[in-house]
Amino acid sequence: MSKVKKINVVISDSSFEDAEIEKQILRKIGAEIRFFQCESESEIIEVAKDADALLNDHLPLRKKTLSRLNSVRIIVRYGVGYDNIDLKTATEKRIIVCNVPDYCTNEVAEHTLSLILALVRKILWMDASTRNGEWDWKKFVPIYRLSGRTVGIIGFGKIGQAVAERLKPFGLKIIAHDPIIPREVFENRNVTQVKLDELLSTADIILIHCPLTKDTYHMINREKIELMKRTAILINVSRGAIVDEKALYLALKEKRIQAAGLDTFEFEPVKKQNPLLTLDNVIVTPHVAWYSEEAAIDVRRTAAEEVLRFFYGIKPKNVVNPDVLRYYPNLKVKP
């Protein structure tokens, strides 16, 4: 009697130190879990060429890679964004692609709020000055109170809405732009829906919470930055490539906008030579807005559960290329 082939699950480029959470979940289907911390697509091809399922973190999965993964039937991205995966090729290869859309909503919203307060109150610069033996608040004028100012949120999905709710007690006027979200969502949140150019020219604090797509790539460019107030603060905790970094650098250097808070960059890890790191009106963090101990557990658990559902014959919850499901008509739909 021939042995039943074990389901081969590959974790290709994990940022975590082990696969214990995933193993606990996937042992229910007797899966063989192979854990790697690949640093290139060529390494992924080597370790995952015979995999049935792939858990992917940050490395790109482009056409040249996906074309070599002939056994993979499901890919789950450890995160909200999935711009690193070629969905067209994945669909052509009949590979279901899933993300984890809501594991870090609170964390990203709280990180955004932290950057707002640190930038508005100039906390980092005051700290450095005071540690240097200075005691002169006049160095940091002007500082404006938050109450009565306008925040503009670009992207009004779950995270944008969570940020809006946290900002309301500060007495801010909140406006937002999102061409996808229905008008009633804005109305229910008591947030004014506006077009992008109006938001950029009106807001004192501009927050980016939209996904990276072909339409949002370098959406915040020189032309859009010129619409902003000279006192504007720009915060990006979404994807670095939404902002044209060269245009942002020039605007910050020439004080055409006041300051920026950046958790993401177009190329990561950010290089020491990136000119944005030389500016004294920028706060940077290392793509960490998603992180808390709880979120780190949730993203791994949810990703593994999507694989578990698929091999149980159940439709995964967070499929981002739904056209592929026509190849899997027998998947059951469960709440």
C-alpha cells in the first residue's frame, strides 16, 4: 500500500525565530513544516519548489519565482499588504493568495498617534537639546495645540477609521480621502469625505493609510507636496513607495513642509545613505508600526489557519485573488 504524501508547508522568509505557533496549528493535518529565513527569491525557489503551501513574509514573489513553484496551491502573506506578490501570475498558476488583514489595526493606529504627538510637540528634539545641557523652550517655537487643527487621512479602511476614532478626543477636524470606501462609512464616523487635492491643501497633519497599488505608487510626488501647507506634517506608516522620497526630501530640506514621520521606505531596510536620514525634521522608525507581542502571535496564527482551512476543504477567509476560486469549486464556505 502506498503511503499518503504529507502536506509540505514552507515558511520561506520569516522574520520570527521559530515556527512553533504554525506547527501547533498545522499538526492537525499532519503537515511537514519547513522553516527558512531566505534572503532572495532564488533561495525561495530552492526551498519551496516542491511545497504545497507557502507562508511568505517580505520577499517579492514575482513571475520568475511563481513559475517555478509547481506544487504550491496556497500562499499566505504574513501581513496586510500583498504588493510583493504577482497576483496575475499566481492566479494563472491556480495559486490562492491570502493576506492577514486585521491583526495589527490597533498597533498601527497607536503608532500613528505616537508619531503625531511626537512631531507636533517636537519631543525628540526637545529631549536631545535638554540632554545636551540646554534649557530653552524658545528654540522650539512655534508649537500649535492640536485642538482646532485639521487631520487628513488618505485611505479610510480599518486602520484609517481606527486612527480617526483615537483622534476625536483631541478636538481635531478630521477629513479623509478614499475612492473605494462608501460614503456612509464616512458619515457614520462623522468624518468629512474629500478629494485628494483638497485634503492635501487643507490638512495640517496628513496621514497615509492606503495600500500600495499601481495607482498609489509615488502618489505623493512633487506636485502633490506643493499643495501642502508650509506647516504641514506628513506621516506614512503604510508603504514607502506611495511617497516619492526625492520630492519629500527636497520639500523637507527647503522647509516647504514642516516635518515628516516615516515608518516605511521604498527600499527596506533603509540604507544609511538615504538623504532623509540626514534631516533634523524627520522621525523614522524601522517598519515597526505593526508590532506588539500580541500582533506577532496573531499574524502567525491567522496565516497558519488559512492553510489549515484550505487543506480541510474550506475556503480561506482572506483570499485577495478571488478569481482563482473558480478552479476550486468544491471548497466549502463556512462562517
